[in-house]
Amino acid sequence: MDIVIEGRYKGFDYIVTDEMSGIIKLLGKGVPPFSPKYSFNQDYSLVPGDFNAHSHPEQSIYVEIVDKEWALAKWCRETIYKYSIQMTEEMIYRACVRAFGRMLSYGVTCVMVSYYCHNKKGNELDSSVIKAAKDVGIRLFMGRMNYDVINNDAYPEKRESQSSYYETPEDAENNFVKLLELESETVKVAPALHSFHANTLDAIVRGIGLGVKYGRKVQFHLSEDEGDVRLCLGKYGMRPVEVLADLKKSGRVEKLDHMILSDCVWTSRREKELIKENG
């Protein structure tokens, strides 16, 4: 249903928007076409909401037990690798409601999520993220993330957690397609990839291609720490962005301009240039 929100927005006097999706259909001047549902006086301005371009909302459940001084490895050991295998649908839902509600309170109206805590349950936990977003009222770009590497020499908690996230690229694709059924005007579902340390190169190629096939952006942790750089140099003789660029150059992937790269701190000048060149 369309509603009118009356108030100052640049040179306009009101907006007409879909109440459920938040999509703005008209910017108007003068008298609105029907009675406003909300009116704001000249002390207020209507502004677009912010966009959170990368998040793991279910991890908000760990906020009270972490120390801000922890390095990434310590943080992972004391949070996700320690507790994520115990996560239930209700825990995921409540953690995401908490995170999404907090975002809305700060003016974030749309969020991009990278989600890999599948716990060998198909889309059961993934669905809880979507339900939380719909219930809170935030627009969601849900990246259903593939994780297809298990480090058998890792400490037990990490190995068990990786086993719970693990899916073959084929299973990940099938589950992504099934999750499309939960899309709505406010929810978009997309394939996503974790990282060079949590994905095989074949999975990365498949995930990038899946994004092309369905016309979706594909999220990817480029280099969470220097370990991803060392891994790529050791396995492929190239830095992370160079590996991606080589996949395109060799024809293994069609394009890269639909990728959303996060965790790009450990990039060289050449890698930054390659990111620019590939869109």
C-alpha cells in the first residue's frame, strides 16, 4: 500500500512510498495526492537511509564476551570456533534481530549479509536471518556463502566449526537456489564465497559464475589477514587480486565486476589497480 510522508526533502514537500518495501515512488511539491500518514515540520529533514555493505549479524551474539584488543585469530578462537556449532534457529534469529535493530537505530535501512553458519542444516539457519530482517523491517541482501575447506591440522574447535560450515560447491548451489523462494520486495538472495582460505579455487570459479548466471553480486573476503596473501603466493605464485584477475584472463570466469570485495586491507598498489581495472 502506498503512503504519503510529508516533510522537507531537498526541494520537495512530500514523498509517496510503498509502506512495506520502502520503495519511493514519487517526489512531490505542493499538496499531496492523499492525506499523509506521517508529517514532519521544518525542524526535520527526510534523508535516504545508509547502506551497510558487509556484515555477519548472527555474530552480534558474542558482543559481551569479546575484548576489543583481540587480534582476528584470538577473536575467532574465542567466539565462532568456540560456539557456532551450538547455534540454533532461535539463537540466529535473536542475534540478527539485535543487529538489524541496532542498524536501523543508526539510520541503516539496507544491509548486505555474508552468511556461512549453515551447521549442516541446509537453509534452516539461513532462513532465520531472512525472517529476522523481515520482522525488523530492514532491507536485506542475503549472501548465502559457500565454505568448502576443512583444515584437518587445525585445533579441534576450529576443525569442528569448519566441518559444520562445509558444503560442496554443488550443495551450496542447490541450497542457494532453494533459498530464492524466500525473496520478497525487501529481500534479495545471492550466492557468496568466503575466502581463499575457506574455498577451493574450483568453488571460487563456480561461485563467480553462479553470480553471472543469476545476475547477482557475489561477496568475497579478499584477505582477512596476511595469511590469505601468504596462502595465495604459496599456492598460486600471485597475490589474492592477481589470482582473481588471472581467472578472468584465462577464461575460467567471464567477469569480475559483479564481485563485492571486503577485507581489502592487505592489498598492494598493483592489486588496487587491478580492482579498478576490473570494475
